[in-house]
Amino acid sequence: MAGAERRRVALIVGASRGLGWGLAREYLRRGWEVIATVRDVKQHTRLHDLQQSSGGALHIEQVDTNEPAQVDALHARLALFTFDLLFVNAGVANDPQKIAAYESDDEFMRVMKTNALSPTRFIERFVEKVEPHGIVAAMSSELGSVADNVSGGWEVYRGSKAALNTLLRSLVARRPHDTRTFYVVAPGWVRTEMGGKEAPLDIDTSIPGVVDALDARKGTRGLVFVNYRNEILPW
């Protein structure tokens, strides 16, 4: 219809389950068009079930953020799109029983690459496809706060999220005139496959809060470290 407002478009990376799936569902509920990614399009996921009930508003793409060639291929496939939101959720946890980061070189490298290096590279590749006053976000954690680390534990995971926060802060610092709003987001400890059954929050509590926090602080300059309650967290 002539004069109709353009539907806002979100690119959500890592949405086959858990928090990413929750983000896709929440933005669909709010009337957005969503492009959401999975690592394997041949494997049926909850995202595919969500797509069936989306009325054509949800599109599924494939990418493994740890594979630069796949990131480039996705960039090419989405060449005609611009986004109001880019949210990189892809991430992994490590075994909390392995306290010291040096217990396994392979585990350290796997978690660091997936949680810090690859999300930053993805954002660097896609940031110019986000509308000038849009939102760029990555899923972090309260455990990524250096100032709040008074208990230890989860060292590899903590380190990866602290590294993510630092890498993105550097990326934003290199773009002092960028009008987009950048976030690292702590969703709380949520009951998902990664969060486990003992987590106190559910997706229905965490994710709407995350989305509201992004909306509430849109237009903030620099990088915002915020939680699902819209509280600023210490670096």
C-alpha cells in the first residue's frame, strides 16, 4: 500500500534454539521481518517450526560464524538487504569443572574463537548493512564483567565474554562518528540447553526484557553493556 511504513528487518545469527530462537520469536511477535541463521539447514530445529507459523515473515539462512568463507557467502546472498537490527547470538559454553583456562588448549581456543573472535569478525563484515540509526548487538554475559568477577569459576567462558566485550569496544572506538547503537547484552542465567535446568530465568522473561532494553537505549553513543532488566553493567 502506498505510503505504508516499511517493515523493520532483523538479522539474528545463531537462532536454531535457546536465546536466538527466543529473539526470533519475539521480533516476529512485534511485527518485524526476521532473517535467522542456523549452522545446518538440513537439520530440523525449533526455528523451522517457528517459520511454519510466521506467515512468511521468517527466513532461515545457513552460516557457521567460525568459517569466514560461509560468512562471505551469506553476505553475498543478503546483498540486497539492509537491517534495522543485527544481533549475533552464536556462542558456546565450556565444561565448568575445568576451572583453569590452561587445562585444555583446544577447549580454550574453541570457546574463544566461537564467543569472541567470530562474532566480532561477523559484525565487522556486516555492520555497513545495518541502517545508519539501527542497532548492532552481541550476546554477552554478566560473567564477562571483569569488575564483577569476585567468585571465579567458568574461567574460559568468562574470558571469552570479556574478550568479546573488549573487541567490540575497540571496534566501536574506531567508528567515533557511527550513528548506530552498539550493545553487548547480558540475558541473565536462562533455562536453555546451554544454561541448564537450574537456571532461574525462562526465555519468556529474559528475551522480551532484552528487546525492551535495546529499544530503550537506542541512540546511545559508544558501546552499551546492558542486561535484560535494562541495567548498565560494569566493565
